[in-house]
Amino acid sequence: MPLSPTPPKLAVVVANGITGDSRVQKTALAAAHAGWDVTLVGRAAGKKPEHSWLGPVKVVRLPVGNRMERLVNARKNRGGPRARLTQWGIRDRAALDQIRDAHRVWVREQTTRIGHLGATPLGGAAAIGLRALVRARRGAHRLRIRAYRWEQRRKTSRTTGDWRRDWPALLDLDLAFGPFVEELAPDVIHANDITTIHTAARAASRLRARGRRCAWLYDAHEYVAGIGWAKPAMASAFPAVEREYIHRADAVVTVSPELAGLLRADHRLRETPSVVRNAPVRAVVGEAAGRVCVRTACGLPEGVPLLVYAGWLAPDRGVATAVDALALLPDHHLAVVTGRPGAGSAALRERAERLGVRHRVHVVPYVPPHQVADYLSSADLGLIPFHRVPNTENSLPTKAAEYLHAGLPLVSSDVRAVSAFVRAHGVGEVFTAEDAGSCAAAVLRATADRDALRKNITEALLAELSWEREAETLLRVYGRISGKTPGAGPARPCWDAEERADRDGGRTAGRWRPLGATPVRLGLAPANHAGQLAAFATAITSRRETVSAEVVKHRSAGRCHDYPADVLVDGAALRNLDVQLEQVQRVLRRYTHLIADAFRPVFGPLNGTGVEGDLPALAQAGIKVALLAHGSEVRDPARHRARHPHSLFHDAPDGYEAELSLLAERNRRVAEESGLPVFVTTPDLLLDLPGAVWAPLVVDADAWSGLRPVMARTRPLVVHAPSARWTKGTGRVLPLLEDFDRRGLIDFRLAEGLPPAAVRELVRGADVVIDQFAIGTYGTFACEGMAAGRPVVAHVDEESVAACGVRPPIVGATPDTLRSALEHLLDDRDFAVRTGHESAAFVRAFHDGTATTAALDAFLRS
């Protein structure tokens, strides 16, 4: 096949959140390394699309609604006449609970009356009649509840054989993913698992109808017909959707020869599916050696026999059998490597507690896929204790290859595919599934013969079980079904790529020198307020050849995350130990210098809520640390209120000032006692931290350069963009600005809730920018307005100006003097134009990054 003139496009589609799915990540990276233009599509956790990069792979997570699921289920819930009778007056479980409580209230009232009537001479007959009524109504109530529950059980167990009705969530998934894939118009769609087969088939057909050639393949990760689905509707829907679409696929691939044979026989396929096992990447094994290992995570010294199980916890995975076996293995410990703690790990702990082996069961976190083999290598034996169910019988699980690459002999139950592999290659011992005694005996045999078993884990076997080898099969399938041959990909495959935030769709990628082999490897984390860490990284690396940088942001739900960063870490996920350990590994092994932003912990809450808990580990690793403050994290509220009549703390939400006072006091103490260099980005903070150095805010002056001349309009455009109204004093000036707008003197725009790019366009086209009247200094938004060449109106107090020794050309005003300041700008438009020119020159002199890099120079010397 001739080389394609442009890289052919590949869409790798999966219905999960991508993170932790090593197969889809390795698939995307393998194709990108081979020259494909790859987009990896997965499911977003929230309601907005998420964009990022995994090395050369574009990653897009899309939100999935539930409208079709609700619509179909509502139709099913209405049912026929019988269903309407049995569920009369009961809409859902909440309504059922209300009816039950109302009945209990009525019964209590009537039985109270019975007791009262029975105590009176003339009330005996009435009490008897009322007691009969209560018995009758209780019976009717119980019958009604039983009828409702019977109907509900019937609904959940009833299936139609039509996957659209049995599991309509698949329709919602198609509505979310399909249009995006069709707009992408790939040459090949790779549908991972049963949940995306319909979306790939439909998108490919719709593209072909438009005259666009598009091939697709179905990657069957599991034996769908053999899974013990949690609900009858799933057991009906998923095999049905596979039957409907598998014949339309241009190719089918799967994870084992056994499963390939089953799929061909079950669906009478013309050819046997290609086998692409989910094996580890051989090239990265050994690169993570010496970092956090599973033995260290368990707190065990060398010499203590350690079994390890890595993977999903479910009853048919048989880990309970391994826990039971520990009662017969008094010297052995068990490490269970799993994701977030859940019901499965809690049940194992409870079981271990009952057996008296709780102290020998250790639940430890995952690590990134490319580090798994090295992480596991400190154990002694790898466990595969699966039950004998169809879905586990027919393929060699990923963990088998991971154990072998870690140098661990296997102890496996007698599930067909794994036990046959273990016996054929002599790499472990086999026991009877669900038999704790047999498991313990196999562990003892493997422990005694461990060295001999390890000799059978040969380089040839590991090469055969490597992703590099498996990916060749997959790439050949892509080429065969598409007729495309890509050109050369990246010179060096980046199998250990970590996901990084999308910098405006890649348009600004590479603005700072990425972390690499430079004398100074600078980390900047974790707040990135207003994108300042990204701006610092750009400024520093463009002016210092000896520095490379990585920007990390810990993000919170509901906040804007459009500012550039290399690494985004979900704030909720930071509560998990495995994610905290990832941050430790990223920082300690890769940085020489660290700017700790906003005094927040760089490892998450691992060592507390402030950066001071992380400082000992950073010092021990030899990392030079500087502290960076932006505002409220060190600002003294009481002192600020005393200095400023219109201080933001006069309008702060209830409890905010008290909370902030404690935080700021703690951070000022850390700054004083740590002995570390401290930098502040706004001049007023020099009053709160007298020993700090001013490292001015950095603005990309070229990006903010104005779109049009200042004050050329008859009715000037005035822009105010508060991130939070009370912090800017918006409420004190908004009536005046709206009054000027109503009178036609200005065209006023209040920019709230807009993404940064939209705010920038407004500012670049404005005539006047209104900043703040509650802080007494100038911040990022004022710098951006000045960079655009716009006159900026704000309150800047003399103490702040004196502290930094620089006077910005800002039009000074308070809420009381804003009227006169605006009138002056409107009346003297030449003055407004001059102020705009002076503002742009001021930003280029003090806020283009040169002064900031100079302020940091002593810290950055290697």
C-alpha cells in the first residue's frame, strides 16, 4: 500500500473514563507511534466535554445524558391495565415510602383512640368496631404493598430481547459519542468492548452515506455471552447488540485464541477474529525500579513471603479463596492491588478479620499502567484465583503477563486458559478453584520452587507476551481494513506518557519548555490561579535555557479549568491514596526545583491540608522549594479592613473572614519559620509578608493586544469582569455603571461566567476596563486590561505602591469617586488614549515575564 499523504485518522472509542484502562491507552499510543492521527474518545465524569493529551494522542471525554433511558423506562413503567392497578397512586419508591408512613400515622392515631375508648364505660363497642377497621385496613395496605413490589420485580426481570428497550442507556451513549466521531470523520473507528459496538457501526455507516470511506473494528474484551450480568436486562441487551452488529464490522479482534474461536462459532463469522492480548509494554519494564513498590506499600521488609493479587474485585475473581488460604499459611502476607476502596475490599477485610488474618491482608493502590510490572516485582508470587465461569475460562488475563514481566511465578486456579498456560510453560502452580486448602498447598509448592519457576520466565516468553508484539497485529488490521499506510511516527515511542491538560486544543502546546534533561527541572503546582503558573513557566523557560518546567493543577468541581497546564489532577480523586502516591512519584523523582503555589499541598492531603506537611519529603529528596502567594491565602483580613474603608472583608460571606484569618495566619507562620524563599505576585502582599520578594504577575502582552483604537466610539464600551462580585466591590459600583449605560453615556458589559477566551476578546475590544475597588492593589485582570492598551480604573492604595516602588498608570478611583473618574475619561478622550498607551508600555516593562524571571533568578540557579 502506498504511504498516505497525510496521517490517516483513527478514533479509539471506549465507554468508560479512559483512566486506568491500559488496553485502550496502549492501543492509542501504539497507533500514534506508527504514524496515525489518533483521537481517544471516552466518557466525561461531569456535564462538560474534557480535552487533554496523552503524549501524541488527543483525548476527548464527552458527557453522556440519560434522556433515552428515562424515556424508555417511563414507557415501560406505565405498563398495561394490570400494572396501573398494582401501582395505583405509587409513582416511585419515594411515593411508596410516603404511603407507608401515612399508613403508620393513621394506625397510631386509631390505636390511640381504641385505648382511650376502651377505658370508658360506654366506649367498649366503639373500640371493638374501630379495632376491626384497623385490622381490615392493615390487610388492604399489606396487599397493596405486595402487589406493587410484585410488579416491580416483574418489571426488572422482564426482558424484550430488543437491546434498545432492555438497556436504553446504550442509545444515550450513541447520542453523545456518535456525532463527535462523525464530525471527526476518521479512516478507522476502533470500538472497544460491547458498549461501543453500535456507535462505531452507526457512525461508519453514516459517514459512508456521505461518501466518506470509514472502516471499523470491534474489539471484544470479554465473552459477552458468558458474563454473569448483574441484571436480566443486561444479560438480554448486550448479547443482542453484539449479535446485531458484529457481522457489520470490517474486522473483529479479541484478547485470546479461545475467545476468538467462541466468537466465530457463536456468530458464524467468515473468519476467526485476530488475537491482540493485553500484554505489558516490555520497553518500560525496569524504568520504575526503585520507586514505590508493593512491598513498601504494605510496610513489609524483605524476606517476608508476599503474595499479590492485582485487579478488579468481584466474587468470581476468587480473592476470598486466597484470604481463606492465609489461615493455612501462617508466614505469608497478601497484597491486594486495587483501585478506590469499595465494597469488595471492605468485604475482604471483614472476612480476614473473622479468620484472624486481617494483619496479613494489605489493600494497596494502583499505579499508572507503565509502572505496574516494576511495582509488583517486590512480591514473591502472583495470584490468579478465578472461579470457573465462562468469562474467566477463555482468555489469559492481563495480570498473568504483568506478573511474569515482574518476574513473579503464578499461582492459578484451574480455569482452562490460565492453567493450561502455566503447565505448558512451567511458570507456576495450579490449584482447584474455590478450594482454600488446594490454594494453600499450591502456594507452598510455588514458594519452595520459586527460583526454579522463575528460570522458566524467559526473555523469549516475555517478548511473546509484550504489547510491542501484540500491537503489530493490531496495526496490520488497521492497514488491511482502511487501505491506509501512515508515514513515520514519533522517533521514540512514549509508552510512559502521562495525560496532560489540553492547551486550547493544542494551539498553545509547547509555550514553555517541557520537563526534560536540563540542569533545572522546575515543577510549578498546584493552584495555577488565573493561569499564572503557566505564565511563569513560559516566561522562565523562554529566558533561561537551563530550565525546563512542568505545570500541575489540582482542579475542583465547578471551577473553570481552561488555563494551560501539563497535568490536571481531579480534586476528588486526590482523596485516594493511589492518586496521592502518584503525585509523590511525579515530584520526588523528576524535579530539582519546585514553586509551591498558594501554600497548598503538592501531594494532596497525604501530609495535611497545607504545604508544610510536604516540606520534609521535598527536603529529603534534595528539591529546592520556593513559596508563592497571590492574595487571600496570606492576607490579614483584620489589617486589611483597618486600611481600606471598602475592604472586600466588609462584604465577605458569613464565616469566611474567620476561616480565612486562620488560614492566612498559618501560611504566614510557615513563610517565616520555613526559611524558604517567598515570592508574591501583587505588591500589597509585601505588607503581609515583609520578607517576601515581588515576582510580578505575567501577562502575554501580544495575546492581549487591543483589537481597535481606544475611545473611537461615540458610546464607549466599558467592561467589568468580576470572578466573584464581593471580592471586586462590584455591588458598590454596579448601580452607577448601569445608570451610565441607561443614559447612553457608555455601553456597559458585565462579563460573568465566561471562559477566559471570551473575556479576552471583550477586553481587547473595550474602551475602558473597570477592575476592583475592594482590595487596594492591581491584579491579573488589571494587567490584562493594560496589556490590551485600555485605560484601567481601579483602587490602588499608596502603601502598596510604596512597597514595590512602581506606580502603574491606573486611573485611581474608589466607589465614591468612580463617577468623576469615568466622566474625566469620557470628557478628555485624549487622556484616555494616552493612559491606554502608557498602560501597554507599563505591562511590557514590568509584566511580560522579564522582571519576574529576574526576581526568581537566585532561586533558579542550579
